[in-house]
Amino acid sequence: MQLTLWTYEGPSHIGAIRVAAAMTGVHFVLHAPQGDSYADLLFTMIERGQKRPPVTYTSFQGRELATNTSELFKTAARDAIERYKPQALLVGSSCTAELIQDDTGGLARAMNLPIPVVPVELSAFMRKENWGANETFYQLVRALAGPHVPPPGTPRPARAPGQRPRCNLLGATSLGFRHRDDVTEIARLLDRIGIDVNVAAPLGASPADLARLGDADFNVVLYPEVAGAAAEWLKRSFGQPAVTTVPLGIGATLDFIREVATLAGIDPAQALAHVPSRLPWYSRSVDSNYLTGKRVFVFGDATHAIGAARVAAKELGFTVVGLGTYSREQARDVREAAKLYGIEALITDDYLEVEAKVAEAQPDLVLGTQMERHVAKRLGVPCAVISAPVHVQDFPARYAPQLGFEGANVLFDTWIHPLMMGLEEHLLTMFRHDFEFHEEAAPSHLGRGAAQAAERPADPVAVAAAPAVVTDTSGPVSAPVATGEIVPVWTADAEKELLKVPFFVRGKARRNTERFARERGLAQITVEALYDAKANVGR
Amino acid sequence: MGCDDSAVLRERGQREVFCGLAPIVWLHRKIQDAFFLVVGSRTCAHLIQSAAGVMIFAEPRFATAIIEERDLAGRADANAELDRIVTRLLERRPDIKMLFLVGSCPSEVIKLDLDLAADRLMRTVGTGVRIVHFSGSGLETTFSQGEDACLTALVPHLPAAEAGAGRSLLVVGSLAEVVEGQLQRLLEGLGIERVRFFPPRSSDDLPPVGPDTVVLLAHPFLATTARSLEARGATRVSAPFPLGAEGTTLWLKAAADAFGVAPERFEAVTAPAAARAKMALDRYREELSGKKIFFFPDSQIEIPLARFLSRELGMELAEVGTPYLNRQMIAPELALLPSGTRLSEGQDLERQLDRCRADHPDLVVCGLGLANPFEAEGIATKWSIELLFTPIQGYDQAGDLAELFARPLLRRSRLVELAPCN
């Protein structure tokens, strides 16, 4: 048994539903008790789906366990086909149904249904959401494209003269992090360099589309978590090579173009010469100087975490102080990536462990999932979301891909805006002693009355005793001070001096100084100690 | 007036409802020193966090002990694993005074005996912690029945009321603090001095029960809890539920009659509050009167809500669905429904959707899985779950309750320049 307070990934059948819901013409009969129908709300509420996902839950009850759950399954399958007239029927079991051991695949096959039946074994007690999506997509591809596989050893037919190279775009699902816009963005990018998309799947594809996957010259795997197994099978069966670089950020997008061009046999020079993204210039502009060395903690699914770390380090000049994933299946890739930044990867699906590591790393910015957004909020650290699990906010009304050149623009905006802008930060530092420009002062445009009211008492003792304004980490996760350790005390002068530190970095200055004092065994923190700490820690 | 048995449509098919684990979302906020440990699968964990929505706390007081392959394959002893998890959990959370081991569909199918586990753990690790088992399994319980199961499991732990201490009133069912306060003031105004609420906010404040206890249910879904309290000698008084001005008055009246409160006093205490409630309802009557409403089954409070909306706001009832119709608990409500109201019990989702579309209702009360698809079809909806997370009982919430139904309609009347959806 595993104690779980909160989970990054849902059960494997949620992954299966994400694939089914992304497609058209597929219906999924899920052998499951009534409560499992909660899954629908993920699609209708988070993604604002206008239709229920195409799932029939057999809704078996306790009293039926000993008698007729298999009959119930067959009735549900028959009714679903009659009502929805799908081109293919996906069948599987959720956790409880797996325990009662009805063979859904066998039952459905025995019904001699007029459409292809694709059974999927979801191993609910071993596997999770992304694995379920990967397995389901693989089984669908194998079942539907399988009949078109040429005999082994058949060479791939040459492209007709004048015909543009074609690829499949694989991996986008429902409830994927910006998958909707990524598919559009990468299809446009490919079109610009002279490549057509044969089929994009699962998102937007029908069973008939999957049947013609073999027509493409190669595959583009946008999200290996979902399309890895299918791409492997397509490579084996149709001899289609796969592009595995995920075009997240400028560098990766340029690599992606090179890789695609090689497989397509076209010249990428023109595409590489012109980069239609503002990120390169914005990152070079003087305002971005202050981004240099900002400490960033990255956590998410493997694809987004690895990609984000690369952008952070090589395109924005951040220092990657943490890199981790909840995707154990891709742990090796993340460990490899972490080595590039001289750190050890964090592989865990325990968010409390992630929270502890974030607190320990004291980053300036967290790039994570919605859970890290909560964690960062508690720690008072800016955060941008880069990965599933998704939230209604991750389905913006506007076009906001993560991949490709437009995706790079989106990354710049969404990661940089939570940080204070450079010029603003510079001015705040410059004027930090100004009588009108400290955190207790009301904005001057509100007039003298407001300013006076705000300037009133400000009892220095009370102010000094107040917790740091911005970056108070005294939450439940901050490491408790071990008994016996010296707890340094701030002198009144040092507290007063600390107030001269701009408020948005004061919490950090306080922490750094206290750590410095503890390390040196100082009982008191004096003004001298404050500046000693500053000199030692640097920025 | 009054609905009889012949009008009930009993359905069996695909369901679109939560299981009994979902009430953990509000129960853990109610009993503030309790921890709910579901013994189940990743699905259970995901369900609760999805139902809880944004309510992700630093470290919530609910969790799932996820059964894994090795527990099933016999490579690990599930009981030993559970003991290990509970021990670790209680070490980590010394603030926890009551631990609920919550059964689930998978724990039931593999016949993990959690009653036995609770007893064992009480003996081994449970110093200062009460460990109680109930089942929230969707195989047996639908949504709010989880609260019934939880409270039923607590009944044996209630202290015996002292003999000769006098009669007391026990209000049963989770209510918002603000509602409890209002009801308490009214009941005290009636001269009923010994009023207790169950579940309590703190697990060491369990209310006593005995032959002098009068039980009044705040929700219709607590039939088993009521029976268990009766088995401990308590007397249950039957009443409509305290939704709307009329419902609240009749609910209070049942208490007043049980305690022999004079009619004049009852009138004097309740009339001002009832008048205030009616005034608040007047504001929404124009919007709601004559509008047709369709209830999908959810928490069993559909029938009291339908009674309120039809009698106090003039709404027309197309269909009132309920996951489970407990005739005994709901009899006073059924008597107030317009005769011939179409009631349905259980669910066959697709057929119910067909009936709903054919009815062309103005408003559909349904779960979150159905709401946006209905809106996309042009049918206004009210999320049923909000009716459980919002304080709606009592006189001073009657207006708020009406507003919940009026808002979707009002919103539509404002959005006059939107293009069709794409």
C-alpha cells in the first residue's frame, strides 16, 4: 500500500479516456462502479468540454457482483453502439472491475459486433494515467492500422514526384497541457518548411484516420508519454522513423527543424535562418539582464520539465537549481538532463517531498504543475505552470501553445511576468530609501491624506517584529530548527537595517542572514553580521 | 397535493453520480480533528481530489492508502501494510484525534475487513486516537449516503445520556456553522435548551444519546444513522427538511411539538424570521415562477428542494430524480409535492437525458459532468454540488437558496450579445 495525500496522475483508465475523448468516432465502454463517472467532470469542467467524454460506465452495484456483471457489460456495449454508432469500440476495466475479473475484451469479441473492438488492459493497481494513455493509444493504433501493415521487408514506396513529405503528429490528447494549441503551432511550422501533416492523433483523429497512419513518411512524437509506444510500433511495422526532439523553446525548435528536415530530405537553411519569435531579442534586451542567474526550480512531466530546464538555462540565463518529475517511466531521461545542470533529479510523486525540496532550494522562480503553483504561493515564490496535471486556467481562451516559435513567446511571457520586471526592480532598488517609496507609503497619486495615514505610527518594534512581507516560509514544511541548535537573535539595530533592504527581497535576506549566523554559531545578528552574510552569500 | 408510489419511475442503468467517498470533502471540514483514510485505489484518491477541486491544503486531513499489485498478489499482507501506514500517519499528525478508515469499492471486493483493522489498530497504535470504520464504496453507497455511513459508524461511540438529565434535542447532519448558530438560537427561543448537533466540530465533543434524546434530521439522506440512534433509545420526529421558509417552519414545528412548546410561543419566535425569509424569496419569485425545472439524481435532497421551489417560488416540476427514495424519511415531503409529480429513483443516464431534452426545461439541476454539455445545448443548469457546499438551510438562507436557482436564468438574460458557441 502507498499513502497518497494528493496525486499528480490519475488512474490508468483516465489516460484511456483522455485518448478516447480526444478522438472522434470512438466510444469507450468502461466496466466500472457508479462513482467512477466522476471522470466526466474533468473533461466538462477543466477543459470546458461541450460534450461528455464518449464513455459508458457500466455502473455495477454490490448486489450484482455475484450474478450478472458480465451481462451488464454486454448490455452497456450494445446500447452504446446503437446510440452513438461509433467506428470503433474501446473496452476496458477500471480498478474495481479488474478485481472482479470480467474479461471485457473477450465478452465484447464474443458479441460479434459490427465494428472493430479494441480491448485495453489497464493494470489499474500498477499503472497510472500517462501509462494508460500510452497503452490505449498504442492498442488503438495497432488494431486500426494493423490490417494495413505491409509484409516484413517491404521497402517503403518512394514519394511521388512533386509530392510534399508527410508526417504524423502524435501524442496530443484531451486534458493535455496546451496540446490543443501545440498541434496547431507545429502543423503550421511543418507547413512552412514544406511538410504536410498526414494525421494528427489522438486529438482530432477518427479510427479511419488511424488506419492510414502508415501513409506518412515519418512520425513526430510531441509527447513521448502518450505516443512513445505507438511510435515504436509504427517504426517496426511501417518503417517510419520518429522525430523525438520535443520543440520546446528556441534551441529545441531549431533542433526539431533540423531533425525533421533530415527525415524529409529537405533543406532547412531557410527555416533556420528566420526565427519568427521574439524570445531571442527579448532575452538579449537590457531589461532581461536582471534574469541572469535567477534560481529556478523545475518540476513536471518529463517532457515539459526537461524542455523547460533547457530554455531556462540556455535561453533565459537562469540557474536551474532543481529539476524533477513525477513520471517514473521517464526518470532516466530526467536524471540525464539534471546532470547537465550539475544537480540531482528529483523523481517523486509525493508533492510534500517536492514542497520540501523547493523550500530547501530557495528558488526565485518555480516552474511546475498546478500543485507547485500552490506550493510556491505558500512559500511566497513566483511560479509559472509548465505541465499537467491541468487546471481550468491551463485552457486559456487565447491561442497559447508551448511548443514551436510562438510557444517560445508564450514561455517568455508566462515565466517572466511573475518575476518583477527588470527596470521596475532596478528603480525600486535605486529609490529604496526615498521617503515616498517604501512599502508602507501609499501611492503618491492618492494624495497627502492617504500618504499621511499610511506614514503614521509605524512603531519600529512592531514593524521589526512583523514577519517578512514577501517571502515568509514559516509554513508547515519549513525545516524545524533542531533542538540544541543556536537560534540567533536579531539586535534592534540589525532589524532596523534589515528594513532598508527592499521589501521584496527582505525575507530572503533575513533567511540568508539567519542561516549564515547559525553556520557561524553567532548568538546575535548585528548590523555587521548582516553585511557579513550579504558578502558571503552574494546575490 | 401529495405524491403516491405509482408516480415513481424506477431506473437501472448507467449512473452519473459520486460514490460515498465524496462527502469526505465536507466531513473533514466539519469534524476538525478527524482524518479520513480511504483504503482504496488511485481512482479513489483521484476522485476525492477532483471533487474537492481547488481545496488542496498544505496537508489535507484526508488521504488514500492505495492498494497495489503486491497487496493483491499476496506478496504483501494488506493488514500489515495498513498498520504500517496508519502508524506513520499518526506519528506525523499528532493533532489527529479521530481516524476514519474508509472502505471503498476495491477494499470491499477484496474483502479487507476494516472493522477488524480498526479494532486492532485501536489496541496497537491508537493511544488517544479513536479509530472508526465506515464504507464509502460506490458499490453500496451513493454520494451523500457516505455521510450516513460515517455518522452511523459514530453512533456506538456516542456517550450514553445521563438518566434524569432531561430531554434533549439532537440535530443530525452536517450543517454550516452559521446555520447551526441560527437554528440553535431559534430552538433556544422556543425554550428547547438542550440542543446538540451531530456531527460535532471536535471528536471529543460527541453528543450523548439515550431514551430522552429527540432526534431531528437536518438532511433526508441519514436513514441508517436515524435507525442506529433509535436503537440507542432515541426518538425520531418526522418532518420536512429545513429548506425554504415553509420547510424551516415545519421542521422547527416538529421540534416544538415534541417538546410541548405552546403555539403562541412558536408563532412569536418564528414569525419574524419566517417573514424575513418570505421577503427575501419575493425577490426571486418573478424570475422563477412558472419556470420548468428538471432534477438529475445526486444527493437525495432533490425532493425537499423540489417541494421548496414548487410551493414557495411557483416553479413547475418536470422530473425530480433521486438516487434513492427512502419513503419513510421523505414521507412528509412527498405529501407536500404537487400530485402527479414525476419522481424517478436510480438512474439510466441516457434515457433520463432523452426525457430531459423532451421536457424542454428552463433549468436543469445536475452534476458537474453534465452541466456544460447541457449549457452547450442551450439548456441552463444549476450545479447540484453547490447545494451541498453552500449554507442553504434555515430561514436566513432561504433567499440565498432561491438565488442559486435564479442566477443561471438571470445570467442568460444578461448575455444578449453573444454569438452562438463554437
